[in-house]
Amino acid sequence: MAELSDTPAQPHAAVSFLKQTANTVCSLLITFLGLLAVTFIIARIVPVDPVTAILGERATGEQIATLRTKLGLDDPLWQQFLIYIRDVFHGDLGLSIRTRDPILSEIGRYFPATLELSTLGIIIGIFIGIPAGVLGATKPGSWRDQIVRLIGLMGYSMPVFWLGLMGLLLFYGHLGWVGGPGRLDSMYEMMLDMKVKPVTHMILIDTALAGEWDMFRNALSHIILPASILGYLSMAYISRMTRSFMMNELGQEYITTARVKGMPERRVIWVHAMRNVAVPLITVIALSYANLLEGAVLTETIFAWPGLGRYITDALLINDMPAVLGGTIVVGAVYIGINMFSDFLYRLADPRAK
Amino acid sequence: MTTLNTWLMDPNPKSRLQSRAAQTWLTWLRFRRNPLAMIGLIISLALIFMSIFAPLLAPYDPIAQSLADRLQPPLTPGHWMGTDDFGRDIWSRILFGSRITLYIVLLVIITAPVFGLIVGTVSGYFGGWVDSVLMRITDIFLAFPKLILALALVAVLGPGMVNAVLAIALTSWPPYARVARAETLTVRNSDYIAATRLQGASATRLIWGHIMPMCLPSVIIRVTLDMAGVILTAAGLGFLGLGVQPPLPEWGLMISAGRKFLFEQWWVATMPGLAIFIVSLGFNLLGDGLRDVLDPRSAGK
Amino acid sequence: MTLLSVKNLRVTFDTETGPVEAVRGVSFDLNRERLGIVGESGSGKTMTGRAVLRLIRPPGRIEADSMTFDGQDLMKASEPQLRALRGRRIAMVMQDPKFSLNPVMKVGSQLMEGLRQRDHASRSEARAKALSALEAVQIRDPERVMDAYPHELSGGMGQRVMIAMMLIPDPDLLIADEPTSALDVTVQAEVLSILDNLVKTRGMGLIFISHDLRLVARFCDRVLVMYKGKIVEELAAKDLLHAKHPYTQGLLNCLPRIGGSREALPALDRTASWAR
């Protein structure tokens, strides 16, 4: 009845690892330049005039002219774009209108908080998402599968800001199980600068390094809710993809081979199939990690989390466009970096890709 | 009924119409067996019903304020979902809000997929440098975090419903272009395309008349799966004050208004969030079920 | 003594349009001999082979009046009992090594897996056994093959690895499901003779599943001809040319022969009543 399915064979590309990596780097560089082009265009069509934004409404005509020349606004557009690229590659994202500080160093202070939050989130997502997906795939169509599927789809359907508010309402307001908004209780927040040296700007790591375990516990109670919420979002995606990859692998002939060899089902799934699922899953995890950085924008607003997302939204509300665009560029660059890294891991994990 | 059933189940259809009808019927039977997908269908139909008949269903005006009734808890007589800080009935606002949600979704799904479809088919059909350039541009847009690009765009264009739609559409077309291009590549070299070309059909005619219809099923499946995402992004923009502006009863905006007194008057933020959640869950369940029955590759059975 | 006895085996798949019967009441007995099962694609021969190992997954189901292997009832065996049989006593070689070997595991660890996991052999012991198994299938460079990934092997090489892997525990029954159909014609003969040799010297039972009637006749003692899930004829391999059933004759006649007549080959006659 069912003869072997005819999936196309993997092409045996004899392209060397190095050459492929160089290719990827090249194409990502072009993507990055494109990203800069888009932010540049956005920056130039902003209705807010950068000169008035800096000097205020009452500047004299002479002051405006000097500043325009200084900012290079009188040069042709393409020249401005080249200068813009040069500046970005030198790490100069301009000055924030609000604080007059260099944007890059501001982001350097905000970004670790986001990184900490989303890393914890993705870890939660992986540890729940993969087993959940496997659970669904091993009994497709069963109740178990439907429940996993429903929980996953619910994650896809929740507005993250609302989920955050509901989480605060329930776990902080009613049950008091977790800390409220912010990274620490205000008492600890005041002690933070005195007692803890900001080594990584990640609060869990810094407090642990300083040996301030009370503070560490407090920080944990604050981060656990937003991280779980982000973890739930990524779990939704990871479990769905795991399920579909796993279903695909379980239909393969080598699975039958493993069963013929008398391997227990546990080993068939978690060793034979999982090793194959892991390869495409790398890309999925990287993608959901990148998405978490984005999910962090809204989550950070809810949880008063001093991260990049909050930095961007705060800047937006007071029309601080250089800060908004600087933040966008950084997030875009991280996106691209994650892509590149996952591409690299993918080719390490799949022996056929070499 | 029985005769209709035998007609539909006839293994040797006598006309094209019969075979099509039988195919559709079989798809429907398969779809109906999936309880979650049916729930999704019912929710989606309910949303459409709600938004059409909002003025008839809503007990109160969604905008008119009545400060005497402010912050009534749920199950208050006349306000079963309670009232907000301006004394407006939350249920009425949610009903009218469904119109805004549906309107945004409709605007996005008639712009982004169409644009993506054009880019993808042209790119796939012509290949070569056209393909390289178009796909590079697509990649650039894909490299942007969607919500943040939408934020930046709205910041430039100024807040408002139309600008929010524009920003969402501008950030959501690339996946459609990818899907359409992949489909185009598979049909481009098929014999029937070659035959049509030999008859002297122009590139436009080929793309429009022969390639685009082939791409439609996969694009439609993506659209249903994306609708929930559109709703969530629109609500997110509204929540940040960058989308629909007050006093319009947009759900994200309503949540943001309720945030101020979350711990005291929880229902103001909870109710509109529930509405967003149920509606996007409905679209997701529907899209998921549709994909299972329409896309043979994902069936996996 | 009967090694395997199958009575009225049925394999059914539940689909949307109702149940589809892939195997419909197949019965046969097998001693330590070589039994061929022949039929077109879709005749149920593959499913018969897999049903013996109880490897049909839902939505397929297996039913039989009885199916005994060496005195043990396969229909009543628990999953651990079946696992003890699989691999150690009954093994199977599948059609295409491209799909039947795990693409991301090295050949060596796949070969040693059974020994390490099932028999708890030490690493060095497992390695020695794997190497000698590779030598038994006439692989000249076993060390290199152990360290290779399946995609780095040719089809013929892959199939030899597969045979080696299945024969390591010295099973009593080997099911070979189209073991050479996916290979180049030039290596088919080689793989077949390796398989033939091992089966003969170790004295195991063999179920050889193929669509190629002549190949089966040359290779087996007895042949079952299947059509639409049923056995339409059973005969000794040497009597094949005197097959009575028109379907078997049809299968024979639709192959070209060197020195045969140059007329158009007859199309295979499929009379529906044979399937009843």
C-alpha cells in the first residue's frame, strides 16, 4: 500500500564551509545597509525639524544656519547618507534630544536589562515548548495533542501587554507571589548603586556576583513574571514547530529502522527523531529569541522594566526620533546577528550541510 | 438529502461542477471533524455579526459620557461588563470596537497580501536580477522587528487609524512575497505555462491569469493565520497611544485607559483584553483548521 | 518446525472515506527457508512484512486469527516483549538506505546502538562487533565507514551497512523489503549475493519482498504472489514458469527477455474478480 514517500534528497553541496559563511556575512551586510537606508529615509521625512528640536523655537536665523551646516543638512542626500553610514559604523548613533547623551551609550545601559529578560524568557520557552511539542506529535489528534495545540494557539492570540496586566493583577495584586513592576523593590533599588557594582548591567548576575543574595531573590521575584510571560509567547511558537517537525521525522523510514532494532519508544523519539528535529529547531529558537526582543517592547512598558523596549517607547512619546531610530537600528542589528549565528549553528548541527 | 449525498460522494463525477462540489464537500467534512476549527469559525462569524449589528445590539452609546455611572463593576444592572472611568458601558464599547478591529484587519488584508503577491510572482517569474533585487528588499524588511518598524513609521506619519494600517501593512507584506515567490518557482517551468506562453500570452497575462491563481491558496492560508497577528499589532499600537485615537472604542486603547486603575477597577482593562484574545484565538483556530484541510503538505497523516 | 505462522492477517487503514484494507486475510507458514512475496506496488506486500513486526502505526491496525513466531503469539505480545524480539530475533532491511539510516548519526553509532543499548555491551566490544559486521558485508574500509555519515556513502554501501546492522544480533528471521530496488543495477547483484550468502551460512529464515518475479524466483525457495492484499498463488520457485494463475503469468510476461519476441509487451491484466 504505502510505498516509501519520495522526499527529495538533500543536495550534496560541495561548497566549503568558509565560503558559505563569507556569503552569509556579505548578504547580511547588505541587509544591514538596507536597514540603515530605511531608518535614514524615515529620519529625513520626520515632520520634526532636527534643528528646531535641538535649538528650540526661539533660535536666530544665524544659529540655525550654523547648525544646519554642522549637521550636514545642506549637503546632497546621498552624501548625507554616506556620512550617516560612516557614523553608524563608528558607533555614533547621534545624540538623544531628551538627554543630549550619545544614544549608543544610553542603549548600552538599557540593553542588558532586555537581554536578561528575554534570555530568561527563551529558556522557559524552550524547556516547556519542546516537551509540549513532542507530547503532541507522538499522539496526533488525541486529547493531549488538542490541549497542547490549544495552549499554543492561546499564546499566539494573547495581547502581550494585556497578559502582563492580568499577570500583575493576579500574581502581584491578589496573590502577592511575585514582585511588582520594576527590577527591584524600591528599598533594594536605593541600595543597588551602593552595594552592587554594575559589571554586566544584568541584575541577577550582578547581585549574584556581589553576593547580595537577598537582593538577588528580590530581583528574581520581579523578573519571573515578565520572563514567564515572554516564555509563554515563545513556548507557543516553539511547541508548534517542534510538533510539526517531530511529526515529519516520525514518519521517516529511519524511525522504523530504530524500532526494528528494538529501541524503546523513548529513545526513538528523544534520540533518533530529536537529533533531526534539533536542526531546523535551531532556526526556530533563534527566530523566537529575536521576536522576544520585540515582545519586550510592550512587556517592558507594563513592567516598568528599564530595557531597550521601554527606551524606545519613552522616546517615541516625546518625539525623540534619533533615540527611536537608534534603538531600531540596534534591535535590527541584533536581529541580523542572531540570524547569522543561527545559520552558523545550523550548519554545524547538520552533517549534510557541510 | 440522501440523493445530494450520493451525488456528492460519487467516486466517478460526471461533470466538473460535481467534482468541484464533491471536493469542497469533502474539505468541509474534514474541517467539521475538527472541533477547535469549528469554534474558530463560530467566533469569526460572531465577530462579523457583532460588527454589522453593533448599533442594534449595543444598549448604550459607545462615546457619550455619563459621569454619574462611572466605574460601575460588572453585573451592575444595565451594564453587565461594567463601565469605564467616563461612565461608558464597556459592552457597548466592545461591540463598536469590533467594527474598528474588523475594519483594520480588512484594510491590512487587502493591501499587504496583494502587494506581497505582486512582488513575489514578479520576482519568481522573471528571476535573474529582478529576483535578486526584489528579494533583497524583502529580506531587508524581514530583518526589521515588525512592531518596532511599525512604531517608527507611526511616529513619523503621526498617530491615527489609517497610519496604523499603513504601518502594519508595510511591515507584513514580506512573508507573502516569499510564499508567492516559492509557489511561482514551482509552477513557472510547468508545461501548461509553457503552452500558454507559446500561444503568445504576455508576461502580465501569464502572471495575472495563470501564476497568481496558483499562489492564492497558500496566500489565503497565510492571511487567515496572520489576521490574529494584525489584530494584536493594531491593539499594541492603540495601547501605546499610536493607533486609533480616543474617544473611539478601540480595544487596545481601552486596555491602556484601564491600566491606571488596574488594581482597583480590574474590569476596565480586563474586558477589552478578553475581546482581543477571543477574537484572535478565533482567527487562529480557523486558520489552523483551514491549513490542515487545504494544505496537503502540512496534513502529515 | 515452523518459525513463523500467520493466519488470516488483515491490515486496515481508517481514512476519511472509510476503512481501506491493505492486507486482506493473508496466511502462510515459514520455516528456516527463503520465502518470496511478489506483487505490484499497492498489493500489500510491504504491509505484510511490517505487520509481522507489528510496526503498523495508527491510523493503521493489524488483525489476525493468529500470528506466532517460534511459539510466541505476536498478537498478544506486549510492547517490551515485542522489542525483545525486534532486532534480536527478527530484523528487517528496508528499500532505500538514503531514508532508512538516520541522517544525523554516524554510521558507527547506529551500528553499535543495538549492542550498547539492548545488549549493554562495552564500547570496545560493540566496536569490534560492528567492525566485523562491516567486514562480513565486504566493506573494505570499515574504520572509515564507521566514522562517516550516511549521506557520505553510496547507495550500495549504505545498503550493506543496513544489512550489517540488522545481522549483528544474528536474527532468526530477516525480512528484506525490496532491498535492492533503490540501488544501481550494477551493485544490485553484489548486494544480493552478500545477502544470499549470509542468509545461507547463518541458516536464518528470510522473507524477501519484491516486485521482481524473476529475481525472487532465483533467490527464494517458495513464492507467494499477492494482488490487492490477497495471496492469489503460492508456488515453489522452480515451478514459476508453470504458474497457473493468470496474474502471475501476466507478471512474468510483461518483462522483456533477451532473445524474446520483439512484439509490444502485453499490459498487465487486472481482473477484479481475482481480488475477491
